[in-house]
Amino acid sequence: MGIYHKHVLPRITHFLCGLKPAMKQRATVVPLATGRVLEIGIGTGLNLPFYSPDKVKHLWGLDPSREMWNLAKDNREPVDFGMEFIQASACDIPLANNSADTVLITYALCSIPEVALALEETRRVLKRDGQLIFCEHGAAPDHSVRRRQDRMNPLWTRLGGGCNLNREIPLLLEQGGFRINQLDTRYIPGWKPACFNYRGTARTY
């Protein structure tokens, strides 16, 4: 791992993912989490301030990047419920079957290399009556914006640590064995190719 990916990219990601429009989306979905929660792609802990301590029994924060988690100090300090950081890939989650009441994924599906495998693992660790909460950017419905996404995606992916502009989030979830219960789609303020937002909840079939 080069200097850019190890030291520069985590700070850029923390800044961009912490901009006000994205934080507003986090504030909408994170409080829905209950029970024993697995957050996939916890990164720098931007979601931590939005969890409801009276609803969360335990939080596992999963991320392959220790460097990202090291930047989470300010977000970790106010947390007053049990939590642990797990340095691992979403494609190989070191938790037992049916461990989590809730799985939360925010702005992470865009950069997971093997999404199908990650969603298979998510289904495995999520209880049968558990809930997947998601908030992601992805493929835009407007042809002009989608063309820009497709054209720029190869370079964006290389510079953005694997982030993809044009993933079709609902389709990926459905192909991964999830039934979407609620879905809100909209452009949030910002650069349009990176700001078509999907948020909602889903359960396994």
C-alpha cells in the first residue's frame, strides 16, 4: 500500500464523506439501528454520533483500513455503548451466523470489490428477522449524468480507493438476496455524478 492510499486517501475520504449533505443522510438512517449492530465500512466513525444509545446493545465496526479507524478518535470518545473495531473485509466477516439484529452500510457498497460475496456474508451474519439499513451513492437516473459517471468511473475508481460512481444499488441488493422494504432516491447537494443517493431498509428473502 503506497503513501497515497495509506495516509492521504483516508483523510480525503473522511473530509468528503463528512460533508453536510452526506451527514444529513446519515442522521436519517443511523438512528434506525437497534440491538446488536454490525456497521460495514465504519471508516472514520462518521456514523457514531447518530446511533441511539438506548436502542443499541453492541456495535461491531468493520473496516479493512486501520488507518481510517485511527482517524475516528473524536467520534469514538462520546460513545457510551459497547463497541469494538474489527479490521476485516466485508467479504470475510469474522462473526458467527445470525449474530446481528441490524447491519448498517453507508457509502461503502461503492468501494467493496466483491459486492456479491460481501452481501452473502451480510446475509449470513444477519438474523433472519434482522434489518439491513443502507445509504449509498450510485447510478443516476438521468442519461446525461449517467454518461458522465460511466465515462469518469475508471479514473475515479483508481483515485478514490476503489469507489465506483455508477453502481446500481437496488439491483445489487436484490441480486444479493435482499428484499427492499423502503427506498428513497434523490440528488443530494454536490457534484451530480457522485450525489445521486439511495437510502432505505431491506430484509432477507
